Amino acid sequence: MRTLIMMLAMVLLVSHAVAAERTKRPMPICPNLSKVVLFDMSNSVNAKCNSFGVDIPSKKISAVFHDEIMAESDLSAMKCNTTCALMDSLDKKNMTECVNIIASSFTKGFDESFTSRLSSKSICQDFASKL
């Protein structure tokens, strides 16, 4: 009986850790750049709609933009590595800082072009209904 309780406790802990891991921002390194951008964009939309009382799970938002972001050539690991090597030699930026700068510029552009259009509760509800 004690073994069974221990096993159940371990399963609960592992499932909780896996669920928490899905909501964490990917490590900001060049091979994860597109995932970092996708995570940041999804959270931006989520936060904007939450401010109007409309909850849209980030996972659903990510699914909408996934293919487009993964196909974006400017987010390739090779391009990121080249950019970060240049930033390191000029500005002494480490990989994390560099990836965050690149991701931030994409997210800022996304916020200006898409997220800014989410300007009311009804628009967020309409967006959510199409997911």
C-alpha cells in the first residue's frame, strides 16, 4: 500500500512538472529562437485579450501562428548564430541577450501590426471564436 501511495505521488509530481514546463518560456538560445518568438507572441495576444476579460489559452494562439513563425527564414538558427557572433564581437552580448533582442524585435513588430488591432472585448471574443 505504501509503495502504491509513493508511486501515485511520483506520478502527480511528474505530471505537474510536465504541465508547468509547457507554460515556461523556451531557453533563449539560437536553436530555440522561433519557439521563443512564438511563445512571446502568444503571451502578448493572451495578455491583451485578458485585459478585456477574454481568456484565450496561449496554446491555441500558438497553433494559429506556428507554421508562419517556423517558416520565417530570419528566425533560423544559422542566421541567429551569425547575428549573435557579430553582436558578441561588437557589443559583448552573450547568446541569451542576443536571442532576447532578436525575439523582442519580432514581437514588437507583431504587437504593432496584430496585437494593436485587438482593441476591444468583442474583437478578442471574435478572434477566440475562430480558433
